[in-house]
Amino acid sequence: MNANTSSDFTEAEEPIALFRLWLKEAAESEINDPEAMTLATVDAEGLPDARMLLCKGADARGVVFYTNVESAKGRQLAAQPKAAALFYWKSLRRQVRFRGAVAELTPAESDAYFATRPRDSRIGAWASQQSRPLESRAALEAAVKTYESRFQAGDVPRPDYWRGYRLTPVEIEFWQDRPSRLHDRISFRRASPESPWKRQRLYP
């Protein structure tokens, strides 16, 4: 496949390169958050759970995101470190699905990204007990003021419970809308992250 076009994506041989190309094209056409993805996990009872978040990196090792490890998804990933992710770009009528194992990033990687966040977002990471009961909006705003006072004009370090994750896929599927619901779909699978990818075209 030509590196500068995804028009004949069904002939692609390497899925991560194709995904990065689609993500770049989405950044040029989507009105909001082209890097938004649905992350699906399972809880202790095996009940699926899903939410939208932002992908903060994509390379040959997988897709990266950050969260509070004490949140619902953090607890679920600690118990069952596997997940699925879905990107959907309405402007392009495309979607990409990932499935695979999830592992935490190193503290240095999490520190480096946290330092790039706006100061208010870093304060928010300290103030929010993500996914846990909140008595009122006023209580959240009070927590924000507490941490603003604590850090004042100084640096806002990363809380230990705020960390990064990488989903390393063993399956990636690409879907492109076509007329009469005769969509184009290709699936890439591999036995392990060290194994070569195998491509298969799928019925729509």
C-alpha cells in the first residue's frame, strides 16, 4: 500500500501503519477528538463495561491511554489485564477495533506525559476520586481549591494512582463504509505480540 494513501487499504500488509494513517486522516476531518476511543473491559463478575477516553499514543507496541488506577477501569484492568478498543470516525465512515493484553507504562513514561497536561488538568487528577461516589459538585470544587492551595504556583507532580497503560493488540480490524451495506472489512491477527500478522478479508 502506498504510504500516502489509504484508498486501497484492503491490500495493507501492516496494521499499525494503516491505523496511524487513518488516525492522521481523521485528525484532518473530525470536528472533535479524532483520538477518542471506546475502551471495553470486564468486571469481577465478567460483565462488560465500556467508556470513551482519549488515545495518547500509537506505535508498533500498541495504543496508549492514561487513567486513575483506582477508577472502575483501573480496578478491572488490575484483575483482568485485557481489553478491547474501538475508534469510529463518522466523517470518514470508518472504524478500527483492537483486542489484546494491557500493561502499565513505566513511571517515567507516565511522569513525562503528566508533565505535558495543562495545570488545571493536573490539579483535577489530584482532586478527583474517579468513579467513586461524590456527595455534590461543591465537594469536588472544594477538593480542587484544596489542591490549588497545596501546590500554589509550584509544580504539580503526578499522583501515584494516575498512570499510563498500553493495549498491545493481537487482533486489529478495519472497517470502511460502502454503498448498499457492502462494506470493506479486513482483520489482522497474530498468535502473540512477537508473531507475524496474518491478514484476512471478511464479509461485511
